[in-house]
Amino acid sequence: MGAKVSERFPAGAPRGSWPAEEYAARRRAEGEPATVVMDLTSDAFLVVVPARDED
């Protein structure tokens, strides 16, 4: 099972600000299983969702 990057946020958000977590929470509230992961190479937080099988 793969994953798709739904949105990308720079890691340099102001102190106390969690835009990636807030975005993922909104997606989960809409019924989409979103998770936040850190991409160390690009220094960004990624919101990922399971890839859908499209035949």
C-alpha cells in the first residue's frame, strides 16, 4: 500500500504554530485518514494520505 503527499509545509513555522497538524486534522474531520511525516531531506512536514487504487 502506497501513500500520496496531500500537502507540504515548511518546517520553519512560527513557534506554537502547527500548520501541517492543523491541515491533517481538518482532513481527518472530513473522513480522510491523513498523517503528518517529516521529510528530513527537504526540511518539510508532509501530510500524506493512503494512495487509492485506480484501475
